[in-house]
Amino acid sequence: MANKSEWPLWEVFIRSKAGLDHKHAGSLHAADAEMAIENARDVYTRRMEGVSIWVVESKNIHASDPDESDSLYDPANDKIYRHPTFYNLPDEVKYM
């Protein structure tokens, strides 16, 4: 097993009992995915607040640049059908 200082960084996402989506909880170093899940359980769900854990090796996450958000999101502004206010949802539809 590699030296602990060489272990990859993992991002941890937890879905709470009351939640519908996973939320970023933090980061940790682990040798592999199994160890990352076990460590995430020990570190981020000590009081049984989670029902699901996702771990993603940080090198596999790619993000947009916040400084370029204008050019990234501008093309959608002229398409009103992409805005949720365009649609009328029935009362039976939940979590929308």
C-alpha cells in the first residue's frame, strides 16, 4: 500500500435521511474507493445522519470557471422554455 501522503484525495457526498439529493460533505485521503467510503462513514456520518454515501476521486471532477459564467449561461437566457416558470405543474407533482 502506498504511503498515506501519496493517497489520492476523494470528495464525499452524503444523502441525509430527510434529503432527496447528495450534498458535498468534505474531502479525505484514502487508498481506494472502499476505504474512502468507510472513512467517509466514520468522519461524516458519526450520528447516523446519512442513508447514502458517494465518493469521487477529486481528479475525476471537472468544473466550469466561475469567471466565465456569463459566456456559459448567456445562451440560455433567450430560451424561455428552459425556465421553470414557463411550465404549469399540477399539484400532484412533488419535489419539482
